[in-house]
Amino acid sequence: MRYIFKSYFLNFFIWWYKIKASDIVNLARRILIYAFIYLNIWPMLSHLFVPMFQDRSITGRLVAFPIRLIWGVGGLFVEIVLFVPVTVFVAFYFALPIFLLVAIINFII
């Protein structure tokens, strides 16, 4: 019985929190970085006052500013909205075995 407890039960928690947790955290990080890059947030906000398509007239500058501002702020909003479910998923992943363990203990007691 002791061997089964050590080899299966404890190894499950080691696998869940050490090996797979790093995979889940890296996946969440890659999703957020991919969304940040895909939405072009940094280029839009860093080139806020640069005219679009090299149109250096006053009209090109006046048109470029609101487009880039809306794109950058909208991208940041989408990134924040995406951050919430990704964070909830990672927190749920870490809490799931503890919830199951507590449920089993409450069932036995």
C-alpha cells in the first residue's frame, strides 16, 4: 500500500505541479505574447505621431493619429480581456487537484 501511495499519488502531484505546470504557464505566456504581437500594439503606440504611408501632409498626420490611437487602445483592451480568462484557467489548473483532494477527504470523513 505504501508503494502504491508513493509511486502513484505523490508522483501525480509532482507531475501535475512541476512538469505540466511549467507547460501550462508557458502556454498562457505564449498566448498573451502572440496576441500582443498579432494586434500590433507596440508598433501602433510607438509610432503614434508618425504619418501613415509616408504621407507627410497635415492630412496624413491628422488621419494617422486617431487610427493608431484607436488601434493601440483597442488592442490593449483586447489584451486585457484575453488576460482574464487565461489567468483564470491557470489558477483553475493549479487549484483543481486541491479541490479534488478536499472533496475526497470530505467524502471519507
